[in-house]
Amino acid sequence: MLLSFPSFARVGAAAAGVFLLSHLAGAQTIVKTDPVIKSLTEQVSAQELERLVRGLVSFETRHSLSTVKDKKKGIGAARNWAEAEFKKAAATSNGRMTVTQDKYTIKADGRRIKEDVEMANVMATLKGTDPADDRVFIVSGHIDSRNSDVMDATGKAPGANDDASGTAAVLELARVMAKQSFPATIIFVCVQGEEQGLYGAKHLAERAKAENWNLVAMLNNDMIGNSFSDETNLKDNTRVRIFSEGVPALETPEMTALRKSTGGENDSRSRQLARYMKEMTSRYVPQLEVVLNYRTDRFLRGGDHTPFSQAGFTAIRVCEMNENYRYQHQNVRTENGIAYGDFPEHVDFEYVRKNTAMNLATLANLALAPYSPEEVGVVTSNLTNQTELRWKAPAKGERPVGYYILMRETSAPMWEKKIYVEGTTTTLPYSKDNYFFAVQAVDAEGHESLPVMPKPLR
């Protein structure tokens, strides 16, 4: 019987968070949790997140076309404040974290940009400690806010949940992670221009492409703080959605042919990242379940992960499970006895804490893990009821101590079996025609790379 990840039993305190997984031919396979990462997730503070959200709300509006000259309100003051918060974190990093406002000009578009405007993404870059490790990981939230009228640049637009919650998560991640060393580089970014057309994300994705970044994963956090929905009256701070593309937005003819021949519609790199986050959450964040949403985003909506997907990068969106439209894109008012407006009083900060810890567990594991295995293939030249997999060790970075073979039935949404091997080839007593497989590299501490799906080898 194949076991799903959430059903794994704890094997005792002496094992320092080790989980027992399914086994093959009587050989147990174990997956470790890192006590250092666990400690980092526990340092994420609901009180600090509330302070950050209230700080962002204090600027009255963070509309991308609002004032940049006023020191107490508008997008300019908010950007400077976020930069100062990042610099507090950078002061604890031994010089490894640098902070900047990456400025760019958006031309008038006749739609949501009425005249040329200078915007800026506020960025903190935690440089990796291994000079040979060129991997980059991005985590973002958008700093701008809006009212019902997307062109209202002066009206009060507190934006506590949309998206001060995601921005606060990014600032808190920088605070907690700045003291820790990672071989790979992590970029924490407060993106501007989301509400006007995803402009900040487009700028950053284009920059990553032009500068040839080895961008492994992009995590977009947009509205991660509401746990009470209008209309349905659901109250739930134990589940969170992760949106991921199935068919890649940027798919070459070769990728299309491979997807069609292998049935890989549910196995894009972004979907592998979403599954990875679900597994890390089950290990490191109690009372939080990741719900995989097999869409790029909600109907008629978009987010800052989209430009990265369109540029061919691996990107997902983290979003609350239940939305409340009384507090989203609403002018501040009371109507028929109902209060509208996106204020901190409507944010569940314990929920934001858990969602922030989920991001941390994912980023830390990925940034500490070996590179993914290369040239992963499944031998298809023989008629057999077994599966032969072959791959090469990653050419860069720390050499893995071993590899996990992931396995699931073709109808299953999550990986169901995890088999540990130490070589770069294995033959399994399961038919390649009845299961999906993937391979991920693992180090001695149990940090795992993103999985790689095999290509047919003839």
C-alpha cells in the first residue's frame, strides 16, 4: 500500500524530528527534519507581523501613483520604511545582506498608468556563502494597495491584507533568516505596481532573464492573512492555497512533445514546487495544511508569480484559503450597517505567522539542499514490468550523499512513496507504465532538492 505524506508517523523525540516513510523490500526510508530550520520557523512572530502590517497601513495609501514626496503617507514613504526595516535585518547578517530600491520607469499605457511614473521594488539580497553556488530563490509580496477605483491614488487604501500581509511576511522572513548562512542566495522583495498591472514583477523577471540568473524558485505571497470569508461565513486558519501552473506558460515544442508523450500535464516544475511546499509544511508547521490548487490563479485574477511563469521560471502563488470581499479592493465606508475596508482588525496574525513559517521552511530547505540531479531518465527500450531510472550527480555545489526516488500512481496528486538510493541508477519492481517517478538529491542533513521528472531513454 502506498502512503501519503501527511500520514507518516513520528518516530520519537530522540530522532530529532525524523519521519518514517514507506519502505521497499523491508528497507526503511527516513526523512529528516532540520532542528535549525525548525528553530527558525519558531522565531517567526505574530506580534512582529502585526507591527509590520500596522506600519504599512499607517501610510494611508500605498497606491503606486500616490505621492513619493510626503514623508508620512503614500508609496514613497512606504518604500523608504520597508527599506529601513530590511536594513535592520541586514545589520545582523555579517555583511551578507544588502538592501536597495531597484527603481524603474513605467511608461503611460492609457489604462492604469496615466503618465510616466518611476516605481521601485524594495529588495534585500542575502548572498549565498558558497561562491560556486549560483542558485537564486525569490520570495515576494506587493507593497502597493488600492481602492475600488484602481486609479484612485489619494483615497485611503489601508491594504492590510492585500497585501501588507504578504509584504510583512517578506520583511519578517528577512529578519529571521538574515543571521543564518545558506550556500545559495535568497532575495526578499517588496514589489510595487502589482495592482496597476504586475509591473514590479515584470521588471524583476525581465532583469533575472537579462542577467541570466539561475533562478530556481519564486514564491509570491499575496493575501495570506484573512481567515474569515463573507457569504459562506467560513472560519479557517488551518489551510492555505498554493496556485501553480500545469502546462507551462512558456513551453517549447520539445517540452510540448515530452509532456504529451509522458502524460506530464500535472508535473510542471511549478507544480513540483507546490508539492514540495506541501511536504515541508507538513514537517515544520503544525496546524497548517497546504491545499494544492491546480490553477495558475483565481478566475479573472492574477499575481506577481505570473510574469515569472511567463518568462519560463518556476513560480507559485501563496494565498489564503477563504477570501473576504468586504475587505478587498473596497473604499473605506459603512454601508447598510456593514463596514468595508482592508484594516488590520480583519487580519488573523496567527494565520500570517503560520503562512510565513511555511515560506521559511521551504526557502531554507531549498537553499541548503544540493542542486537537483541532472539528465534524469527512465529506460523505455525494453518490454518489462520493472522501472530502470538513471541520472547524473549535479555538476555544481555540494555532492549529494544520496537520492530519493519519488513515486505515485498516475491518478494521485501527491508523491506517495519515497525510496532512498546512493548510486545514480536503480531498478524498481514497479511498472513504469503504471506510476509516475521523479528523482531528488539529498544531503547528510536531509535537505532535499526539487524533484526532476525523468525523460524517456531509448
